Amino acid sequence: MDYQKKVDMKEVKEIQEQATGIAKILKKEGYEAGVIALGKGTGVATNVFGSRKDVLFTVYTILGNLKEEDKLMLLSMILGIKLGDE
């Protein structure tokens, strides 16, 4: 993905529709909570479903399973700190 290019809103809309479709399928299959995040080119879309508690637990589990360097990279993105060329 190219984070430096301008976001293509048409592409984002298409990706969002796909994320929503995936969430609908998962709900239909009985999943109680989910966090779907898709990225393509310059577009990123998410769909989150379930109770706040279940979703937060899911995100917490994902973060807990990241390598330490990936946690640092995520934190730098959240805080807007540039880390080298990555």
C-alpha cells in the first residue's frame, strides 16, 4: 500500500462495500464480534460489529499477538511519529 499518495475515494467506497459484505457473512455464520480491516492501493476500509466489550477484547487480543516492533510501529502511526523508511 502506498501511504504517501492521495486517497482514491472511489476505491475506498468499493473496499468499504467489500468489508461490509464480509461482516454480513460472518454475522450470518454466527460470529458475535468482528473487526474487518481491508487495504488496497491508497484505500483503507473497516467494519466493526458486536458489543463494545467483545470488539475491544478482540482488538486487545490482536494487539497482544503483535511482535514488539509492530506494536512500536502501530503506536508511532497513532501518534503521527515517523520511524525511518518503514
